[in-house]
Amino acid sequence: MPAHIEKYKMVQGHANLLPICMIGLVGTSRTVNLDVLVDTGATLSIFPKAAAVDADITLPNSPNYNLQFGSAGITKSYKVTSYLNMFGRRIQAEIAFVDFLPYRFALLGRLGIFTKFRDVAFCEKVSDPRITFTW
């Protein structure tokens, strides 16, 4: 079975290694590469609105979805269906774009992502923590 393995990475401001990988947000005229935290606790993927603008993705004129993440309470977002390039494959998923994301990375949620793979496995109790995406 084909698989893609990403080693956990250090991120400035965080004391621990994190399951972060780079993906491409596909727009109408270009693809923008983003670091994303693979977040099993997130239902939707949450990306900064600036990434949608950079990728030339059309967003609604006003926020169309309320979401909650972290301890920020309810945040207004622009929820649209977009395409992601992940490890050589194109994946369609709903993404919530927010004006402000308090992290140095976007959040890759489960909805529309994890079901595209046969298995998403986190291996943390080893000297080189990693996440494996298997098709």
C-alpha cells in the first residue's frame, strides 16, 4: 500500500514536536504552500483568510460559518469547498478561513481529509515521532 510519512517537527514557541506537514492550497490561478498541524481534535480544517486571498480563492462577501477553536470562543469564518494538494494527490474538502489564526500553522481537520486515506496513524512513543498517511 502506498504511504506518506511525515516526521514531527519543532515549531518556534512550542516545547514539543508536532505533527506538521506541508500541503498546497489550490486556487484558481496558483497554489499556496502551507504548514498544517494534523489535528485529530478539529472537525473542519481552519486556514488563514490570507492564504485564500494569496491562492485567489473566492470567498463569500461576509462570514458564513461560526466555529469554535482553542479558547477563542465563537469565531466567524468563511467556509468554502477547496482543493488541497497532499503528497501528490488532490483532495477536495471544506475549509473554514478565518481573519486571524493565533498559530504559525493552519489546522488540518478530519472532515473530508481523513476519509480520503485508508489509514492515518500517529506514532509518538518512539525516538522519531511521525504520522503516516496510507492510501
